Amino acid sequence: MTVATPSRPEPKPGIMGISPYVPGKSGAKGAKVHKLSSNESPIGASARAVAAYRAAADNLELYPDGGATALRTAIASRYGLMADNIVCGAGSDELLQLLAHAYLSPGDEAIYSQYGFLVYPIAIQSNGATPVVAPEKDFLADVDAILARVTARTRMVFLANPNNPTGRYLPFSEVRRLHAGLPAGVLLVLDAAYAEYVRRNDYEAGIELVATSPNVVMTRTFSKIHGLAALRLGWAYCPSHVADVLNRVRGPFNISAPAIAAGAAAMADQEFVERAVSHNDTWLPWLTKELAALGLTVTPSVCNFVLVHFPAAGGRDAHAADAHLQNHGFIVRRMDAYGLPGALRITVGTEEANRGLIACLKAFMS
């Protein structure tokens, strides 16, 4: 049997089946735009974080601390954790990829919910494993549907809680029930990127479950509440054995020195965090109410964005609304890639952006 000689290097099986992640759009340079497509902070970053970032510029010739010690110590101090159980990454995206790289192999399966973060299938497929999608109910992850899809090949479950792009969350009792139903060899990854915005008594980001379980990891980000999206900074709280694995496979200097400095300063600036939460607590319900008053359906959200559903007929669909908003300087996120072509995700912005968006949509819907 003759084996054909390839004409060029070919990637591993499954790579070309991945749909690339498409980030939220940005406006054209020089044009006045309100970018409401990527769930970024409408109030910027902590002044203390910015100052720490600028101070780090004095030593750019030096490698950063490979263990991100100052950052892990700041996180541990804020949440009462053991610093050795914290691993930092270039955004929580890198940590999700590292977890998949370390624990998934060809022939394995990993589960995520129907409208889960699109990085999950990318991380799964890039490691040769098979993504398994569990349907949601009313845009909310369904624990029973997830557990029903667990097989002998399941190695990982990704759960965004609260979830992007729906904005909904599972109470901690349901997260515990999910964990209790998983085999001991399945790693439950709790992606809590929006945890700081949630003000519900029945919510817990995952710290308690990680502290008491050998097969749970929680990931967090500095991109949202802390306003440091440009620095690509995230962290994971892990059982000791998982932290050991991640530290073996991550890059030796995966976090830059300016990011370490800014992140540590941001973690210590809780006054800024409370200001960001207060802004969201004011404008999230306002935006929800005003959108509903236009006759639009809004999925209830506990995050810093809303998922808005548009009518399919009458020339007022989501694609037409997106085009109208763009023409008037408002950049939002279409949901086609999530299988929701009738919806737009809109980030809570500044007061000017929020009021302007509603005025623009009011003109569109009239």
C-alpha cells in the first residue's frame, strides 16, 4: 500500500474543524463610537492599577517573576485562599486551554451547555477530544441534561456561571448537585468570569467547592470588573494536584511584569470594585427596563450585559438592528455564532452610551 506524501505540513486531526473565535467588533479609528460588544468596563480601570502598570515600565529589560508571586499573594489575601493553589494565566482563556491540554486526549469527551462560552469547544477540539453539548432550558444550563450526557469517555465539564452570553446563573445548590453526579475522574471547571457582579444570596463562585473537592477548578478574570482586558490576565483556584499540573504545562513567564503589578494593585483596590458594581447595579436594571419598554424580550441577567431578542418579521430583526446601531456609532455583539441569529448581546456602558443606545433603538423600532 502506497502512502501519499503530503505537499505541506498538516495540523492534527480535528483542528481544521474548529470554528475560530470571533471577538466583538471595535469601531473605526477617529469615529465616535460606543463599544458595547465585549463586556468591557464602562468606568475604566483602577487608578492604582494604572499607576502600578506605568511604574513597571522602568524595568522592561527584566523577565517577570515566573510564579507571579505578588499577584497570587494579593488574590489569596483578598479571598482568604492558599496562594499555592492559585495559578495565573494570560486571561482565563489561557487557563481553560491549559486545563484542556493537560486533561483531554483523543477519544475523550468534554461537556458544555448549549449557549456556553465559545472558547470551550475550541479548547476541547484542539486537543483531539469530542465536544458534547447539553441543551439548556430558558437560556439556563440544565444540570440533568449535563449529567445525562456523561459517559465513560467524559473527562471534563465546563460550566460558565454566570453564563456568557445569556447572563443567567445556577444557584450553588444546583452546582453542588451537578458535582455530586459526576464521577470522581471528571474535572468540573467553573468559569466564574462575571462572579463579582452577582448579588444573589444563592450564588457562590466555586471557592467552597474547590476547597472541599479534588475534581473542581474555578477560573476568574481581571478583564471585566477590574477593567484590565488589555493586559490579558486571569487566575484559577485549584486543588493542589491540579495546580501542580498547570504549573508543569504553562509557559515559564506566561504573565508579563506590568500585568502582575497592575493585577496585584487592582485586587487590593476594593473601593474601585464596589464602584464598578454600583454602576452596574444602577444601569443593568435601567437598560433592561428600557429595552423591554420598546417591546423587546430581554433575558434576565446578573452580569454586565443583556441578551436582547428581536422580532423575526417586520424589518425589525436583530441583523437590521445591528446595522442601524453601527450606523449611529453603537457597536454590539451579534449572536449568530451561538445559534441565536435573532438576538444581540449588549454591554452595560456609560450613562451616555446607555441613554444613547436606547434613543437609537427607539428610533429604529418606531
